[in-house]
Amino acid sequence: MTLDKIKKGQSVKILSIPNRQVKDQAIRFGIAEGAVVEVQDVVPAGPIVLKKGHQEIAFGRRLAKEISVQLVSREMVFTTNKNINI
């Protein structure tokens, strides 16, 4: 599944960011392969906004189509974010 198919409020684990430039930019914001994030907003015909902790990052639709993700449970998001913030 790719990021552009995810709905607002769903949580996902980033599986793959094949575009090196996008991967480098995402890492600067703390979002890397393996990260668990929440989809904060899906703007119609616009970007997908991800949230990790207090950080938000928007990915354009074209880039979102290249990012492979896996849906995860809300409990996993809490546990993952709790462990990261320690």
C-alpha cells in the first residue's frame, strides 16, 4: 500500500522511501523507514500531512505514491512514540 491511499486519522509504518532526495528530506524531519506516524490530514488534490510526536511534514501526492506503508494499530503508535521520547 502507498501513502496516497491512507485516510486521515490512520496510523502507518513507513516501509520504503525509494526516492533518495525525498528520503533525505524526511530524515531531517525525523521520519525514516520504520517510523510509525499518524496521517494528520489529507488535503483534497493536495498533500498528505503526517504527524510524528509534535512534528508535522507534508508530502505531495506524487511523492506519496512512491512511499510504501503498512497500517498499524493506535497502540503501536503510542508505544513507539513513548519509546522514542524517552
